[in-house]
Amino acid sequence: MQSLNTTLLIIGGGPGGYVTAIRAGQLGIPTILVEGQSLGGTCLNIGCIPSKALIHVAEQFHQTQYHSQHSALGISVSAPSLDISKSVEWKDGIVDRLTTGVAALLKKNKVQVINGWAKVIDGKTVDVGDTRIQCEHLVLATGSTSVNLPILPIGGPIISSTEALAPKSVPKRLVVVGGGYIGLELGIAYRKLGAEVSVVEAQDRILPAYDAELTQPVHDALKQLGVKLYLKHSVLGFDGTLQVRDPEGETLNLETDQVLVAVGRKPNTQGWNLEALNLDMNGSAIKIDNRCQTSMRNVYAIGDLSGEPMLAHRAMAQGEMVAELISGKTREFNPTAIAAVCFTDPELVVVGKTPDEAKAAGLDCIVSSFPFAANGRAMTLESKSGFVRVVARRDNHVIVGWQAVGVGVSELSTAFAQSLEMGARLEDIGGTIHAHPTLGEAVQEAALRALGHALHL
């Protein structure tokens, strides 16, 4: 058996693992990164990036169809056709460019990448095939996997998000099981690509992790698109049709060509002998402290493996910190807020505390919204639905949360996170001159409205 020695060993080359490796390389720490599949992990290969690519294709196709029927803009085109294999090829090109870029960055920073599946022996020893690697510090960054439903095993017409992102053709009918962000992002995309889409959700509304006021514009948009919603319905099984139980306990048979199972993700703790470390767990995730340290000295866990929120940008920030800790710097992971973005149509952004969370935390808050219907830029983008909402303490006007729903609001997440991280007050945002005409003016107007003097409402 071949043996290698290194200061830092990272298992998993997703956003968390590869960022840890790049930062460690920059700091001069001898580093080995082990990845069994493609660099970039779920996010770059079968998650964030390819889903945004497919969403873009769907939106362009949808817009072209709209112009071929009844455009208010005076544009007329003949009915479009779609070559989905070309779309997938374009998406794959983006993924390839990004993963190649990650490989180049790792090489530039002198990180040794080993392609293979890791098997943990102990806190300082990992086997990859017939190579044994000894390390001083071990970072676990194995990510998460889709939650499967035993009654709907993946295969044939039953697909997960992975298959949904590499379609050979667009099905005539698609039923999405799960009304969370993954199910809805893909469900809306498939509807715009021409499929008849239904969504089955056990809770009483879509996107149950978000509050009802915020999700209402998405609910309205789904209706307008002709997506059928089966809320408070549970899945019973599949035998050519999907059997679901309605709220009255009756069984319905839903005719469909494909079933997309999107009921969430879970930490990837299986198949690499994690048990050997006997780490403290937090439910199905590895328990960590505010430095991402596990219950074993010099063993760290970052990203989805360490539980919620399962977000690539959280994993990246944790990884960067861990590399700096190993280099001897003093750091802890203590962000004021981590933005959560849902790329439905319209988009949703939540940063910091919602009104309900502020109340639950015992804070007396001012809550104020500004509608995009009163924003000139939103009108020129043919998009008047949605709003920006601010949550601020009544006593000192310090902002504790931002939420937004509308077209393109994902890009406002930067302004929201920055204002919270910098401890901004309503007066700071209200007194900052925002460029006109932009969607961002709604951010300033929400703050001004909270102060009692919105200008355009």
C-alpha cells in the first residue's frame, strides 16, 4: 500500500471542501483533497449551477412563446421550438467551465487532488483505494444527498433532481412530489418548457419554510402558469399512476409520465466509514462548535454534513475559516445572517429574522413593506408583483431582517446581508442615495416607510 503524509486532508471537493483547500494553499499549508466524483460537488454538477441554467432556458423559451402570442411590447415572432439536447449541452458547457476552473485554482495553490472514494480509518488516517494518507488535520466536507421515499424508488419514470437536470426530452406530464424550493424551481422550469405540471405537498401551502405573505406572489404565479397544486396531499405509491391521499382521506390517481421526488436533502454520512470516528451527532448531521470543530480534536466538519442551513455559501465561508484556524489565526464562525434564496418565478430572498422570528425572540419590531408595483424599474421589467420587507427594532431602529419576493430579487441579497452584517439602522438605509431606476430603490423605500415617510407610496 502506497502511503502519503500531509498537514491537511479534506474529504469532499464541493464548495466547502475546495474553498478550504484553496485558502489552505494560499496560507502555505500542505493539503490533499479527496473527491470521488467531480470537483464542485452537488452545487456545480447537479445542483445550484445546472438548475439556474435550466431555469434560464425555460424562461427564454417561455418569453419567446409569449411574444409569439400576445406581447404588450410590440414584438412578434413565430412559435418557437425547443431542442432540449442543445439546452443540456449548453448547461453542461457551463458546468465544465466551472469545474475546470476549480481544478486550475487548486493546482495554482499547490493542492494535491486525489480522485477516489475515501474510507476513514481514524482521525489521522484515511484510505483511498490502495493509498493510505496520514494527516494532522482532517476536514470532513462530504455534503448531502437527496432524501428518497421508500414508496417511490428512483428509476424509470421516477426521477430525482439529478435526472431532472439532464432531460433527454420534456415529458408531457410531470408530477413534483414536494413543494419546497427544489421542487418548485424545477417544476416551474418544466412548466415553462411545455410540460403539464402538478405539485403534491403534504403541508397546507407551498414553500412551507417561508411565511405565507412572502410565498403568496409565488402561489399566484403558479396558478397563472397553470401549475396544479395538491396541498395537504400525501403520496401512497406509484403503479403507472401516482396514488395520493387527499385531506378527506380519499385516494386520487394522478396520470403522469414522470414523477420528480424533491422532498429535501440529508447529510451524506454513509459509505465512507464515518462510524470509525464515533463523533457526536446533531440529529443526522455531525455536531460542530463555532469553529466547525467536531468532538474529536483536529477533525472538522463543514457544509451540509454539519446540518442546516444547507447552503453552498455557508460551506464556503466555513471552509475559508477552517483553513485560517489551521494556519494559526484566531477565527470563529459567527455570521449575523446567511441569505437564503429561492429561484422560483418570482424569486424569494430571506436574510435575518422574519417578523414571526423577531416576535418569537421577544423583540418589539417595526415591520414595513414596499411593493414593486410602485417601482419604475419593476414596471419596465414587466414585473409588478412582490415587495421588499424590512424588520427593525422599534427602540433603536437596528435592522434585524430583510425579505423580498419579485423578479430578480436574488441580487438584492447582497445589500440585505451587508446591512445586517454592518449593523445598519433604518436611517442608514433611508439616508443612502440609491440609483434610479433600480429594483434596489424598493430597499430604501421600505426603510423610509418604516420611518413613516416613504416617498413613492
